[in-house]
Amino acid sequence: FEEVSATLDVIEGLRPALVVPGHGSVFTDVCAALAVARRRLDGFVQSPARHASYAAKVLLKYKLLEWQQIDLAELALWIRQTPYFGMLHRRYFADQSAAQWLDELVQSLVASGAARLQTGPGQSPLLLNC
């Protein structure tokens, strides 16, 4: 987290009038954006599990961008075979089963509009990219 904080300090020291981010819209209210970024960073520092959950959702969303859709059973298999997810689960979410944790991640992506579930009679549920 120190590297991120140092990066925010460098940006602040540059006093940019305009920021063209890697994603999102161009903005000019740099002070407000830095304040939001620092609050968010502080939240992650105060709650490592929250940061771990965020990291898992971001990684899952990027894979979903690649796949566009995936059967939930195949997703569960991929999660089990991906060492980073195993480490996150063991370190921060061991109080939940892997299936419960995956369901929580999927539901969070759906609730945020980053993904949607498609179900139908006799069909395995699919997680779809939005």
C-alpha cells in the first residue's frame, strides 16, 4: 500500500490541471480525485479482507472479459485451479466454503452490473459479461 500512497503523492506534487486516466473519463478536479483515492486506499489498509475481495472480483471480471461467458461449474473449476484464488481464500475467507465464497463474488459482480446470470430449464447457469 505504501507504493500506491507514494504514487498519489507524486501525482499531487505534479499539480496536474487535467488527468487522462487509463480508463474512465478525462477529469480536472484532481484534488477531489486524490481525496477519494486516499480514502479508498485507507479503507483497504484498514480492511485487508476487503482489498482481497476487491482483487478477486477484478481478476474474475478480467477473465470474464476474455471468456465473455462461462458455465458456473467451469468457473468453480477454474477458481480451484488458480493458485491466487486459493491463497486469497485460505488467507482471508477460510470461514466460508470455496463454493460460498465464489457465490459471493459472482453475486457481487451481478449486483454491480459487471456481469449477469443466465439460467434456463435444463440448462447450467452461465455467468455472462456485461
